Amino acid sequence: MKTGPAPHVVPDPETTSADHLAPRHPSPDNGVVDMTRDEFETLVADALDEIPPQLAAMMDNVAVFVEDEPDPAAPELLGLYEGTPLTERGEWYAGVLPDRILVYMGPTLRHCESREQVVEEVRTTVIHEVAHHFGFDDHELHELGWS
């Protein structure tokens, strides 16, 4: 099932995009957790490593990136999936650029109150976006507790 594109993504009938938004409760002191980009990228890699091998082997034509900030139109965006889910790929799916999973460092660090919370939020965001690659929509992910 396709989900609607994020406001900053050009709609394409052959692709879908789904996003992971931060709840609207920033840290009480509006602080930012201090973390280097290398540390954050390691957390994303660690979260990907937690995907069971049998599922990881099924991931196809998808690349994961860490970006500093999302489009200014969606400043609370923690992650974004852009592409065609595995469940919607057919005979026509060949020679296309990889799907993209984006994990946004800035909003994640602003949203979390501790390094431990960043670890959990990155894990949740990565799982959420990978689930979109497998065809889960936001409603299904919410019902499963991964929103």
C-alpha cells in the first residue's frame, strides 16, 4: 500500500515516500544532545545490523544515508523512505536508481534528552523506514508500535 509523499517530495506514481516524525515534545531545556556525525552514523549502522539476517538479505536496491537536516518544510522529520516498496515492484522494476532511506541527525538530537534516547530513537527510525521498504504503511507501523 502506498503512502502519500512528504510535502517536499515530488509525487511520482511509481514511487512512494513515507516519513517518521518526532512527537511534539522537545526536551525541557530545548537542548541538543552532543554527538558527532561519526557517532550518529555508527548508531544508524548498528540499527541496520539489528535487522535479522533473513530480512536483511531480502532488502533490495536501497541505500541508507544520514543527512544533517530535512527540508525546512518538515523540520521535525526524523527519517524518510523514498522509493518503491518491495511489495509493489513488478516486471517493470529494472534499471532504476536505489530507493533511499534518510535518517536526519539534527532533529533526532534536538528531540532526544540523552544519548541513550538517541540510540533508541535511531533504532526506531531505521526500523520504521526499513519497514516502509518492505511495504508497511504508517498506519500499520503505528498499530505495531513503530511510529
